[in-house]
Amino acid sequence: MSSASSDVSAARSSVPSLPGEVQLATSFPARDAVPAAMVWPATQPRVLIAGETRIYTAATRDVVSPLWLRAHPGEAPQPTVIGQTAHVSVEVALEALNAAQAAWARGAGRWPTLRVEERIEAVERFTAAMVAVRDRVCRLLMWEVGKTWADAQGEFDRTVQYIRDTIETLKSQDRDNSRLQFREGIIAQVRRAPLGVTLCMGPFNYPLNETFATLIPALIMGNTAVVKLPRFGVLLWDPLLDAFAAAFPPGVVNIVNGQGSEIVPPLMQTGRIDVLAFIGSSKSADAIKGAHPRLHRLRCILGLDAKNPAVILPDADLSTTIPECIKGALSFNGQRCTALKIFFVHRDIAERFTAALSDAVDSLPNGMPWAPGVRLTPLVEPDKASRLDSYLRDAIAQGAAVANQARGGGSHAYTAYHPAVLSGVTPRMRIYHEEQFGPILPIVPIADLSEFTEYMLETSYGQQAALFGQDPATLGKLIDVLSTQVCRINLNSQCQRGPDVFPFTGRKSSAEGTLSVGDALRSFSVRSMVAANGNAAGKATVRAILDHDHSNFLSTDIIL
């Protein structure tokens, strides 16, 4: 059985029976009820290797949308196949790597030795072509991963803005680095140089934005790349392949898709990957890194697991706290590394908080992503509901309760799921320790803040935390503790990544390297310098190279 068939079988096993499930099932429309402007566009199972796009028919996989449709009103919804994606062999993946390595040419290739402004011009050409296919990319993003239409457009626009901010930041950095320095009899110029061949692997939840957050800085700094697409969120790349091929020299960008466990280890085992840019689980990252024969030569930029907590203090203003918690926990159904995934609530306010949170959760519209105002959409992973159920069963068996069960909390039908507010969570339960990556909101009642701080000292996660309260002394003490445990502390606001000029990273098992507009440029490059004796002869040599533009690297040209 193919992976696509297995996914469909797992999704079919959710048959509505309870009232909440029946209500969820009715949100799946008939096929002819889909607005014409929202229908998914046609794609082809293509790859990009060595500057050429090609249709790959040797092996393909059906792409099944989480948005099931009914053939006719009144009938049960059925899985919707919206396209096919290439399922490349190890040999084809290695061909992509060979193309990237040829373009790198041990650092002497055309792309890594271009002037910075020429690489910027290539990225600008690509961006213009990308914007021209915005509608197609957004519709595919909506259909394949279940983003609301507004969120799909938001991800696209944010990605374009990220590219433009990257360009402007690189211009600024390059202007600063163009100056010559004189120190202790030495004349020098310190600039940033590329690292080599990069393997980029983005996540399914933000398949465009998160992948581009590593790919674009890698490319603009002069690296070449092989992009292995995520399990979900592959079709949206098809409209972009021609833009990549036209904007960049052959082999600079190579894009393939296939079973990661089959094609990624052989790529790493060659030892010819210089940079790994990966966003996913720490377990997967460890396995991928471990396949590389020379780890000391491998630069890693990793976005990994997170179990971001919120602390609700007795003086928290629930009128502002609840909306922030809802956005933090349930934006894109909680399928974000930056989502709030556990709530430590002081006992003095726990009952009121749980009731208010449940009311807010149950008021969120659940439906198809093109419907105005919809906040909850079907889950992209076909087996996700059963995995969420396992957390609920484990917690309930040990004394927890679904606070909004009477109103459908934890109900699911096919790929639709109503979020569960889980009260009475304790350290004995799996969900206390493990990242659920979905719409369960675990509430841990605490009598003393030491219970929370002990959790933070022991957990293997260290991305962000959110503090809700008013007393500055209490908040100040928590900030001091958390500053050595996480990398972003949010005061009376949800955890989140942006703005992209701020550093995005984590401690412990949550990240390696830092992603922000400026930090990413540094992550995908290394400082390199040209130095000469500061005597007359040394100065004359440097001046002759500069005056006649003999070097692309040693240059004082200013990019406007």
C-alpha cells in the first residue's frame, strides 16, 4: 500500500457517531459548492535539477487534501486528490546533489564568486516572478495544508516581505563591510563568504515561509542548494520552479521530493553537504546529522521541537489574556512550533480561566478555509486525530477531564477536529511532557510558581514562554529565571516568531542557530578577510586591485 493510500485509510476510519462529530462532518461541502475562484489549480509532478525543470513520471504519489468533498449533497465526504508529486529515487536525489556541487565547484563556481549585487539582482528577478503566481501558490497552500484563505495569503505576503527585508539587510551589511580597516600595521577588509552546498528541508505547517527563511539567505550569500520538499505542502512549489530556473544559474537551486527516510541519508552519507537547514523534530535532525561522515565540517541551522508554556498569574486580566491564549494555542489549529502548548494556571484563577477559555474555544467557527471568518480548519495529517485521542485517553485515565466535552471538545470527523480544553493535567501524563502539535489545550493548576519554574528547569524544550499577569515584581523574577531557559519571553501576549527582524531561536533541544533576517545571513556564511602589510607597497597592491575591479570579493563598491 502506498503512503497516500495509508493516509486515506487512516482518515476514513473516523466515522461520525456522536453529536459533535456529526456536526463537524456537515462542514464538508459538495464538490460543486466550492467557489470557482477557490478551486485548486492544476500542477505537474516536476523537479528542478541543474537549471532544468522536468516532469518526473517514474514514481509519483497522490496528494490528498485535508479538505474532503461530497460528490453530491447528502452523501458522505470523500478524500480529494488534488494532484501528484514526484517521488524521486536515490539516484535522482544524488543527481540534484551533483548539480549543486558542480555549481559550487569547490567554491570557485560562478555563483559563489559573483559580486553581492549580482546575487541580489537574481533574487529580485525571482521575487518578481514569484509575485506573478501568487494566486496559484496561495490556493495550493490552502488546499494542501488547510490554511484559511487569509492565512495562505498572509504566509505568501510575509515570505515576499522576508525576501525584500533580506535584500535590504544584506545591502546594509555589505556597505558596513566594504570599508578597509587599519590595525597594528595591517590593512584588511572583512566580509562574509558562502559555506557551500546546502540541504534545505522545511516543515509542512509553513511549507513556503519556513523553507524560504533558510533557502533565500543561503542563496543570496552565495551557497548552492538542494531543497527536499516536506511531506505536505509540495504542490505549491510547482508554480515556482520556472521562476527558480530563470533567475538562478544552472545547479544553484535544485528542488526534489520523495521519501525523506530513503533519499536524505544517502545525500548526507556522501559528506558533500556543507550546510543542513532543517525544521522539524529533534529526533529527525539527530538522525539526519548522524549520517554525515564529517560532522565537524557540517554547519547546522535547525528549528526543532517546542512546548511553549503560558503562565496565568492570579492578577491576570482575563479580558486580554484569553484572546491571546486562543491565538497562541489555536492559530492554524495549534500546528506551529511557536504555539502555546501548555498552561500553568494559579489555583486562585484556574476555574474562571478554564471556563472562559472553554467558552472562547467553543465559539471559534469550524469549516472550510475559504469561508469568511473560519478559524478552525481540517487537520492536514490524516492520523492526527487518533494521536490526539491517545493523549486525551492517557490524561483522562489519570484524572484529567475535557472541560468542554459537552460542547464537542475532542470530537472529530474525518479530518475535522474540535479543540479540547484539558483540565487537571499533572506531571504523570504524557501531554505534560510531550509536544502535541495540535488543538489540545492542557491546563496545569499550580499553587506556587515554583511548580512552573521546576518544569522549565527540567524540560528539554527551550523556545519561548508567555507570562500573563500585572505585578511587575513577580513578572521580573520570572523573567530572570526564564532568560536562561528560553529565548523569548512574551509579556501578556502569545508566543510568536515575528517580526522577522527579531532573533528566532531556542535553547536545549528547540533550535540550533538563529533565524532572523540579519542572523540568517550570518548563519549561512562565514567571515573571511583579505589582509596586507600597511606599508606603501601593501597599500599600493590593495589599491590596484580595487581601482581596476580585479576582485569581486575585495571591493569597496557601495550597493545602493
